[in-house]
Amino acid sequence: LDDIMEAQKVLVKEMGGTLLTIAKDVKLQVEFNPARVSSYKLIGYENRVLAAQDFNDDKKDAGELGAGHTVTALYEIVPAGVKDDALPTVDPLKYRAPAAPAPEASASGELLTVKFRYKKPDETASRLLTRPLADEDRAWAQASPDFKFAASAAGFGMMLRHSKTKGSLTYDKVRAMAQEGLGQDEDGYRAEMVRLVKKAKLLDQKER
């Protein structure tokens, strides 16, 4: 805890979620529509990735979800039909033809389907929720403040780790995204991240 604001955040606002578990062994699985997405990459969560077959295995432990907690996962996608030179090339298969999207996938406006599996705190068998997400084709300017801020936080993490996949991202771009996503920052947490981005840029310049 660095200061009184951090103490307020952890010990007051987030304490309820720490003490009250509403779901255990929470797992998320995202399936992209191949008719709309040719490739994808999960940003972060490298240490939380499960094998596909573990999603339905109730014996596999997973994370807990507390009251009031939210989880944000960001994916970088390449739309179907768009060439991306950064993708590794693979030789054509000799004995098997490439799988084509199912007819219903091509006709659907869905971008992806999210599967959410969880157990109630006093149960041993998991429950499954499934929700599709339609492709609304919205530009960055139409994105919500929460989305913009989440994207800036992910970008900030990539900058701090000197990620090879950060592309043309810079501290200035991260700060601009965060400022667009400030929204109604009643407690000043988002403004604090903007200040951290400024500090990180100065420290990076000193190291060079």
C-alpha cells in the first residue's frame, strides 16, 4: 500500500470481493467465428491459460470470483481476408484439406461466442453459460470509456515489458488512450495511471 488512496481502494472498496466468494473454479472459453476472424492473440494472462480439454473438466482448479469483481480480457484479432505479414507462414497440408467455416458461421453476424463455466461456492458440479457477441463494426471513437481505458492499461503493460508485439505503441499513445477513457473517475484511480505512464516515460528516457 503506497498511500492512503491505495489503502482505501484495497481495504475498503475491494474488501467485500475478497471476503465474499460468489463463484469458484471460474473458467472462460472464447471461440472466434472463422468466417470473420482469421487469427487472434490473447493479450496477457499467459500464466492463466488452460488447455482446451480442461474447460469441461471439473477436477481442474481455476480462479475464484468475488462479489463486485470484474474481469477484462483483450484479444488482438486479424479479420478474415486481411493479410497480416506478421503472422508465421505454414506449408499447406499434404493429406488434409483446410477446414472451411460451417455455412451457419458464414451467414452469422456473430464475431465470437463466450462460454463461462463456474461452480457455486457450495457445489462440486460446474454450470455453463454461453453468450454470442455480434460484430457491430464500431470504430475506436465509438468505443466506451471503459474499453478505451482497458486497452490503454493493456498497452501500458506491453510497454513496461518491452513486448515484441507492441507494434507502433508508445507511452504517448498509451497516455492519450487512457485520457480518452477517464470517464467519471470519482476516486481518481484512472488519473493515477495516467500519471504513472508519464513517470514510466521519463524513467525510460533516463535509461537510454
